[in-house]
Amino acid sequence: MRAVAQAGLHVSARDSATGYDVERPHAMAMVAVRRLVYAVGLYGGYMRRLRGACALADSFLYERVYDYVLDEIRSQSLRPGDRVPSEKELAERFGVSRITSKRALAMLAEAGLVDRRRGKGSFVVEDAPRLRALRAHGRTRPSRTPSLQSSSCLALVLPDASDAYGLALLCAIEERCAEYGYHLVVRRTRDSQPVEEQAIEALAGGVADGLIVFPVHGEFYNASLVRLVLDRSPLVLVDRYLPGIPACSVHTDNVAAAQALTGHLLDQGHRQIAFFSPPADKTSSIEERIRGFESALRERGLAPATGRYVTDLHSTLPGSATDRGAALVDRDRIRAFVAREPAVTGFVACEYSIAVMLREVLEELGELGEVGDAAGRRVIACFDSPEADAKEFVHIQQDQRTMGRLAVDLLISQLSGENIPSLTTVPFSLVDPAGR
């Protein structure tokens, strides 16, 4: 695994003790180009070590379906020429998705046990000499030896992950990959578009069968992503989409979520409300949240006021998280706004980290009210919150687990040659610690 760490990649695989394991990267001192060179050159050795050290403890869902059909053939309940249950029938029998049952049938065909006929179904072959070579007892998994066509790996490229947002998404993606029999390679970009482009080029060059990408902030045009789309390579974007790039994406309906969050503050009696975020340009999630904020105000007959936006906060972006100077500048901007706009009592923060900064500044000024308090004191609402701080703010809780699992499902569908929707939204919930 050291070679993979040197390459700047995270690798995860199922582990019987923890359920999953993520290898930490080495320090950022190694430049991105060197990491990617290592990744390509050391890939063969990495895969051999990974399979030797990280065997999957839990059986994959498709194995259950595969073993069932295999046992039916072995016991002659299904004889040569018999029709095998369809994808739909197997999915219903085992309570799995049709993607899973389809994968099991494809593996049976690869093993030479069934013949799949378009429009007719799958049938037991007349002569199955390989049946005698399969183990008579225990679990049997189809061979998944990596090749130029199939690496047994999927890849996730994302800016970063935290308890507030990203970690649950990463875990859901890893767990879903394991259910399909794939290892997951994870590459953090620290919100750098050049690093993102280089990672995509390296991973798509034979390391991974398909990519899930959480685009960096402020991205509009990424040549590597465009090439993947034009080549029809398996690709799913998560959390946001890129205008002008017709790639499959899974994300929250940010307009509706911001509308619900702002509306909740309005319902509590706040009429002067401000919006706080990093720069919105070219970032679909922030742009949509601003639209939702403004839509909620208009619905109540309140025109969005000029100057009630602070959208130049940089310290919460992944690439600036350790920049103390940026944090001090952002706090000064917040203090200046509070002094300039004493009538504002409601604050909508685009993300949890900004809500925390707002809270600290307002506490210093002695102007922070309780959740739902509209009696002349300031109240904060935000997107996402770690479980440990879930009672602090009214917040939108994005369904990261559903987002992650859907992303993998859509990627597997692409690998199977299926048509998939270009945009998929996942549900969200509004959480009010006061229960209002």
C-alpha cells in the first residue's frame, strides 16, 4: 500500500473488523505530477498487494444470485436448454436491484454456464464442461482478474471530506462499490482544478473502470471531463453538475432546499435575512442556493436587498482550510457586515463551516439568539451539520448516503451499456433542533 500512498491515492477495500479502510496519502510535499507518474507505473504492483492484503470479508450481493443459479444447474433443477429466471425475477427473489441480478447473469455467461439471448432471456448451455471445475462446496465467485478491459476498480475524485459533508458520501460510495465487487480508489484534489485534471487523466487511463467526480469549486470547463464525456467513458458527477458538460450527475435540489431553509426563517418572524457563501461564480450548488434564497423572499413579497449578500468568503474552501490569514479576513468581513446591517436578524449560511464562523463572531458581539428567536437577535441557518453539532443550527440535511449509492448504481449501469438519466436529484430534510 506504500506505493499507492506515494502515488497520492487513497485505496479502500472491505475489512472484516471495520467494514472499510481508507489509506491516508502522504504529505502534500510531493507534487501532483509525480504522484500521477507513480500511480501509472506502480499500478500493477499495487493491485497484487491490494488483493493479497485486503480480501473482501462480506459476500457481494451478486454472488448470492450467481451461487443460486449455479446450484440450480449443479443439482439439475435447471437442465441444459432450460430458461434461467430473468433479471426481474431474480431481483425480486433476492431483494436486490436489477443491476445486481444482471451482473450475476453476465458473470454466469462469462463462466460459460448460460447463454444470453437478446429479447429471449438466459438459457443453460447444452454442454457445460467448466461446471465440473467449479468448487462443489462453499461460496463461488466469478473470476475478476484485472485486465486492460476490467481493473476491478472504480475511482472517486473529490476536493475533500469532513464530518459536516463528504465523509458519509465517501463511505456510501465505498460500501456500494464493495457490494458490486469493486475496490475503490480515492483521490483528493484539495479543490485544485489542475490536480483534478491530472488525477482524472491518470485514473481513466487504465487504473479504474469508471469515475465518480465531485467537481472542484468554481469549475466551468475541465478538459479531462469533457474528453471523458466525448469518449462516452463511464462517469458520474456528484454534489453538483457542470454547465455545458452533458455528464450524468447526482445532487440535491439546491434551489428547493435553500427555499425551504429561508422560508423557515421567514416563518419564525425574520424579515431581514442575509446570505453568506464562498464566491458563487461557476459553482452550480452555490448559484442554485442563491436562487432558492431569492425565490423564498419573493414568495413573501420581499425583494432581495442589495448588500444583503456576503459571497466572498474563501477560508472554508478545501484549498484554504489551513490558511489562518484567510480566516481572519473572512471574520473581519462578517464583523463589518453585522455593524453595517443592524436590522438583519436571519443569516442563511451556504455551508456549515461558514455557520460556525458566523456563530463565533455573533457570540463575541453578544448578539446570538436561540434557534427560532426573532426578538431582535441574530439566528443562523445553514446547509449540513455534523452529528455532534446537529442541535446547534436549523439546517438542511442532504442525503449523502443515497447520493453516493445512486452514483455507483448509475456508474455500473453505464458499464453495463444501459441508458441513464443525465440529472438525478436526491431528497433532503430540514432539521430544526427546536422542533418547529
